[in-house]
Amino acid sequence: LHKCKNGATCFNKKEGYHCVCVNGWEGIHCEINKDDCVDALCEAGSTCVDHLAKYTCECPAGRIGLFCHMEDPCLLNPCRVGSVCEPDTSSGKYTCECPKGYTGDDCSDDINECNQGHAVCYNGGTCVNTPGSFHCECPPGYTDWHCQTHVNQCSANPCLNSGTCLDYGTRFKCVCMSGFHGERCELHCPPGYEGENCERRQFVECSMTDCLNGGVCSKGSCRCPPGFTGDRCEKKSDPCKYHNCPQNAICIPTSNGATYKCECKLGFYGHDCKLEMNECASNPCQHGGICTDHLNGYVCSCSTGYTGEQCQTNIDDCLHHPCLHGGTCIDGINSYSCHCALPYDGDRCQYE
């Protein structure tokens, strides 16, 4: 029997046999693993590792490639902090594996999630882009990352004095117990009043000595005389509060405060104050001025040479001293004349 090993092929010869080894083996009987590192192409500084019919080069730090013949491009830290640099052992180039929220060759470009539709803010939340991420600014009444969780506005028990809290999503309302009011039922009603807004008077029984200003106690409450009001008739009433005066009249309380009278506003007269006075009827404009009637007044358009509210003033035409060389100015109506000193003459004493 032949002694060829490791898959070798045996050939008969006159003197015996011959073993033809498969790749990677050598020796008379192909019993020796051939050292492929003898002729290996591994670069200096690398370590050759022999395998069956092949070898590999284990590269030192900073070298890559099949034969450790290329410099590791990741040594220069080309990728942004937080990303992973992956060298290509075939081409000697690199790629950056970016963390979430970044993109670009070196992972330095921030992804705006708010513009790309990656970020969704619900219930009116506003998307705000941040480096590598985003967040939602939630409106009142909502919380969590996407503003999806409703905040119970009543969870903090904001209503005081046993008030009942009603949650309205983004706000709350307090229903107050009788005798309290305010946004949180924190205010007490003034004495004698009750209700959610202190709008109801409390019923207080009276005696004859409780009623003031001539009020009479009847069936447990005070009946007030004209001009007074209140639980004890302690307040003066305003008779004009519910007056029935015409539109162009004003209400005036009488001296006892119990009743009122209506007086026409200036510029009106008549039983129901509907008639408008003609202020021009008395011809108030003097010296030919034209009167124009207005509500509760008039305006005078004065003739030339006059001024004033009623055109009563003659305009002084000598005011600007028109006469020259010491001439004396004599004012007229919309005119003047000059009394010239010798030897001057002319309308303004301008000639010698």
C-alpha cells in the first residue's frame, strides 16, 4: 500500500510509487504543510499567518489592505465625533456611519427633522429642530415628546374653598361655593351677598330698629321710602338709573333724591326735546356777518375788515405801520389813510 497523505495522488513507478501533492502540501508522502509565508507579500511590520494553501497578513495599527500596503484613512479622524469610521481594505478609502440625526460624508450635517416630516407634533405643538434631534413645544394642556398626552388642568386642585374644578383641555374653570368668588374661589363675598359671582343678596330678617332712613320692617324685610335702597335702606337710590327721559334730554335727580326731572340738552327745546334751537334767530353776527346755525351754537362768517366771534371787532389796518417817513396812519373799514409830514406825499407818504 502507498503512504501518500492529505489527498495526494499516487503514481506507480518501476521502483515503487510517487505521490503528487495537492496545493499546500509537500514531502515524499505529502505529509508536510507547505509554509506559504515563505514567499508572502506582506508589508514590513505586518505578521504573516500561514494557512492551508494560502496565507493572510495581520496588519499593525494604521495599516490596511490585503498585504497591509495601505495607510488606514481613519487615522486622521475624518468623521464627526460620535460617528464610526469604516475603512475600505480594497480601495483605501473610508465611509462614515452617522449617528441618528446627522448626515453627509463626514456626518457633520444636521438633519432638520421638522422639514423632512420625520417629526410629528400633535395638538398644535410646534416642532423645534435641535442638533441631531428635535423637540415639540406643546400648547397649554398637553405634554410628552409629541404633545399627545393631555394634562388634566384640574389635577393640581386649583379651586379653593371647596370649589368644583371643570377641565376645558387648555384651561380650567372653578365653580365656587356660595359665598366665594374669584378665578380660584379665593375671594369671599362681601357681607350680605352670596352666589358664584356674589350676585345674590342674602335674605336677612329685620326688626323695626334695623330699617334706616324711615324704612319699615314688613314680613322680615325692610320696605324703603323713595330715595333709599339696600337691605336696611342704608343706601341712597339713584332715581336716574332707570329714567325715562327723551333722547335729547338729561336726567336730574330732585332735591329729595326720590324722583327726577328731565331737562333738554343745550340746543334743544320742546315737550320731548325734539325741537332744535336756531341760534341765528337773534342775528348775533354784527356788521353784515353771515350766521350759520349749528347744534347748540353758531358760526359767523365776517364781512371784510371785521373779525371776532360775532364780527364785533374792526381789523386794525394800521397794525403793520404802512405809512412811511413819519406819516400818521388813520384806520378805516378794511382800509387806511396816511397823514403825511412835510415835505412827503402819496398814499403811503412815499414821495418827497
